[in-house]
Amino acid sequence: MPKGIGCFVWDDKTGVEIIEKYPDDLTQGLGNDDILTIFTTHALSGEAGILTMVMRQMSVISYYTGKPKEEDEAQFILALFLAENEETGIYEEYLSAIAEMVIKSIGKEDFKDLFIDCYEAASHTKEISEDQYRSFLLRDEISSFIIEMLREGPLTKNELAKYLSKELRRRVKDVNIYLMTLLKQNILCEHSVSEGQRVTSEYLMMIKDLDIIRAPPLNILIRLNTEQGYPELIEGFQVSIEEFFKNYKPYPEDKKKLIEFISNPGTYEIIKILRQGYVKSGELTLKMGFSMRNVYGNLKKLTDANIILPIKDNHEQIWLFLLCDILAMEIYPEYLVDVIYKNWSSGLIDDEVAIEHLDRLRIEYGKRYTSE
């Protein structure tokens, strides 16, 4: 189990600086030279990624953002500190997945809580679910912006770089660094247009879209209706779900909240437990299997957002229900067929690009539906 978590940044004038650490006494056994060693070892390669080492009777697994590719970019490290003989490999996927989210949350109001939640979840959860991966992409402002732009049809990398430069208010020299995850997850694909031996344009095309929605917790409803007892819970829960979804509208601000709840390990752990069934309020931590410092704060956030519904039974015992499940989904972008036709008709894309994009969508459609 991790002993602690630390987030560090490199400053050209002062060297390594601690942005956040937990617990507070984490660095008592470490000096600035030790943290500098972590930075230096990463910087020798200059590549973003994971590194492990042993120092001061601790094993360290750390994620490095890589040498800056833009002038105003900083170098960050997020590190988990473990017992000396503890296996670091089991944390690699988890740390890789959460690192960018944590680093991009620096300076935000809820950063400290998110930071601690990530540490506490690491002691219990070593895997990242598919809906969390998707929520990370939707939460990332640049990835989300790129997806939004490509919903309007294919773009060249040069065109996307111009849009990104305007959005970020700084020149984007290499757009490829912002595309790696989206290409790896097969949200986007690439197509090169050539004249003879020379590539004239590199196009980006969307073949999958992402969305996040509220959905009724059907498995809980089924369970309540097949179990004996607790009629007051069944009635109150069903009425509450019906009333909520009757009046619910998926505003953009609400979707932002849903993304936060799924990507934050603290709130996500609570949602996972309540997907399995309703629980007594006092038994939530027991069901989770580990202690969460922010459990009541996270419960309040979820309750205020109408994700969790507390209901009292006839004995004044409070039960926690999932009023709404949250689904972060890959969806097939069939709307792009009309978008491609419109862009082709307007002369924004030529025959080759239009046909290639339609063919990529056809292949994706086949993967999804011909096997069903």
C-alpha cells in the first residue's frame, strides 16, 4: 500500500518545488536531492512516462510530463511512494491514467481533495475502468476541444493547429502531442493526401464520439421489486426517479459535473458501490474496503447534484441510493455522414477525403454491429 503521494514541478531558477504532498510528513525522510534525482533520471530521456526506483528505504513509481515542447510549459512529476520491497508494477496503469488529470487540476479549488482521493483510491484500486478513461478525455480541455472541432468534419493538422493556437492563446508548434491519446484510443484516425511522392495534407477524422449521460439505475429498481420488505424505500425511490427524469434536461454544465464525478477516484468509488445496491449510510466505508478522508464531502457533492438519494426507513435509518447512474460512453457518430456530405457539397473537402472518411466510418460500423 502506498505510503504517500507527491506532486513536484521544476523551476529553472529555484529547482524542484513541491506543489502538494500527502501525508504532510511524506518528505521527512527525503531531501531535495532525492526529488532532484527523480527529476534528473526522467529528464535524461526527456520522454513523458513512468519510472521506478528505490531510495531511502522506499520504492518510488513516478510519472513525468516530459521536456516542454512549448515555451510556457512546465515539467511536472506525480509520484507514489511505497514500502521498499513493494511491487511497483501494479500501480503503473493507475498512475499513468490519473497523472494528467491531477496535474491539469493544479490551482483549481478542489485540487487538494482530488489529490488525496487519488492517493486513497490507489491503496484499494489498481485498475482504471473504461468509463473513467473516457471521462479523463472529456475532462481534458484540449482533448475535449479537439473532439468538438472534429464533430464538424475532417480537418488537416495545420487547420487544427491554428484553431488550437487561437483557443490556447499561444502558438501550437506541434499538434501531434495533443493527438496521441485520441489516436491511441481510436477516437480519431489519420489520412495523408499525396501528390506523387509528396504528402500535401495530413487529415484527421473522427470515427468514434464520446458522451456522458445520466441513466436510471435499472438494476437497483429490479432488485427492489424482487425483494421482500422495505416497501417505504421502494415507493420513495421509484417516485423520486420518476420525478427527477421527468424534469431533467442535460445542460452542458451538468455534463461537466458528471465528468468530474466519474474521473475523480473518490466520488467514483462511491458510485461503484451504489451501482451494486443500496446501503446503510454508516456501512458505506465498510463496503468500499478502505477509509476515505473526504467520504462525507464526496457524499454531499453527489447528493447535491442528485446523483445519490438518501431515504429514511420507518426506523429512521438512512439508506443511500443511486438516483442516477452516470454512463461515459463511446458512441457511433452516424451524424457525420450528413456532415461529410455537407462539407463535400460546399467544397470544404474533396472526393478522396470524403470517401476515405465514409469508408473509415463503415469499417467502424461493421466492427460494432455485424457481430451482434
